[in-house]
Amino acid sequence: MKVGLPRALLFYYYDPLWQAFFHALDIETVTSGATTPHIVDNGVRNSVAEICVPIKIFCGHVVELLATDVDAVFIPRMITVEERKRFCPKFLGLPDMMRYTVPGLEGRLLDPDIQCRQESLADAQDYESLAKMLGKSGREVKRAFAVASEQWEVFRRYHRSGMNIDEAMAALNKKENPVYEPPKNEKRLTIAVLGYVYNIYDSFVGMDIIKKLRLMGADVVTFEMLDDGSVAEKLQRYSKTTPWTFTNKLLGAGYDFFEDPKIDGMIHVTAFGCGPDSMLGRLLEFIAVDHGKPFMTIRVDEHTGEAHLSTRVEAFTDMLRRKKFPVR
Ligand code: SF4
């Protein structure tokens, strides 16, 4: 069996886990390529107009995979990975959305429900239905989950040591020097970039914002580098939370970054049509005002040009630099 994995949405958070899972079951995987204008066009053509940009892009990746010889496309229904929080409703309905909008997917859709209390999916329970879909035994699937969870924990440990998603993936794949070394003796800024992994690390949506900021003399921190305990503590202290897992992670990270004196400013990257971000964005703006910290929102859609993003990022870093290193 050959399973297609769309390089979109939670690919940027869970790919090491799913790769290890399928590998442990001796199932071949094929990942779609990096997002291109062609993929975006296909996604837009096959989605309803009102849906957020990341879902349109996901749809484009599914179309891309269906054009290959994969037997099935893996689209799990991500429901919950912690107590009392759920994924954004778009994730809950993702397999159905794809089934009814992408021609040719019916019969080639692998859509298990993921409902756990641990982010590592170590406590996944529903082995039998997934085993049936994959033609394996429940015991084999259970064992594969255990192997995959361990691999994913290594990935998360890399994050907590200061690596971003790209660097942690490179480290897992044993690439040499995966971590960016900033130039020495340069007056550098530290900027927090907040956004869903599929907005920051998809080079079409995020337009390599981390790379751009580094070239402009800024070190970048992101939510996944924070310790889960510290984020949970902030969320408890500030008491305002949201019901969605990843939105909440970003909010907790926002509280943390705004309190951190090492952070010179923060950029929120959001996609057009995102419901949860309409709430998150406002909350972040209020906290920024309370802490007197520079804050900027960049909203991208399928038409956003790179020049727009570069100009705004450049203006923001210039402003932070003048504030931090005033010319006398
Ligand atoms: S959180 Fe926002 S961007 Fe992500 S899937 Fe939900 S609506 Fe779309």
C-alpha cells in the first residue's frame, strides 16, 4: 500500500510522527511537493470560496497526490489531543470537506478519527478502525503508535532546545548543521513570530518570513520553542483562553513573549478567512498595548505578493532597531 501525505496544515507539526507510524507498519508514503501557485490554483478551484486559505492549499495538495499512483490520501480527522480543548472546526470536518469537494477522492481516503489526551498521540485508542483501513492488526497499529510517539517526542525536544520546525526536521533527518548561526558582533534584534505552523513554514503562505527576518538582523523565536508547562502557566494566570488547541498555544506563547524582556517585538502571521484568529488577533493586540510592546499583524491570502510582506517586515525591523539602538 502507498499512502499520500499532503504537505499542508499539520504536516508541519506531525509529519515525523506519521512518517514513523507508517514506516513501522511497512507502508510506503509519498509526500506532496512544496506549495506552488499551481497547487494553490487547484485548491482554490476545488474549495468553497469562504474557506480559509490554508484549507484551500490543503485541498490543492490532495489534488496533487490524487494525480499520482498513491492508493490512499491520509486525512485524519483531528478532534482533540488534550483535555477540554478541540481543534478548529475546519480540522474536525476536513475529511468530509475534501470528500465532497475533491473529485476522485472517494474510495482513496484514509480518514481515522484522532481523539487523544496527549499531543504525542501515545494514548491513541481507536486502533481497530485504523487497523481495518490499513489491512493490519490492532496490535500492529498500537505498536506503530508507540514507536511514532517516541520519534515525535524527539522532534519536540529539538524545538524546546531552540530549533524551529524546519531545523528540527533537518536535525531528525540528520542533516549537517541544521541550526542557523547568526553573524557575530552584530547588533541583533529578537522578534517573536506567532502563527500556525502551516502559515509560518509553508513558504508560499509565510514567504520565508523567518529567513527574511534573520537577513534583516533579527533572531526569531516561535511558539514551539516554549516549554508546554510555561505556556500552560501563562494561560492559567491570564485566565482568558480560547477553545481551540493551536489558537490557545499561540495565545499562551503571546502572553509569554510579551512578558519576556528579551523580545523586542512580535509579528502575528494570519491567513485570510481564519475564524479563530479573529479572536486571537484582538487578544494579542490588547496584550501588546498592556505591555507597551511593538506588535504587527500580517494577513496573507492567495493573492498576497512577496513585496508587500517584505516591505512591512523591513519597516517593522527598522522601527525596532531605532528604538533599541538609538542614534545619538
Ligand atoms: S485555525 Fe484558522 S487557518 Fe487554521 S484551519 Fe482553522 S480557520 Fe483555517
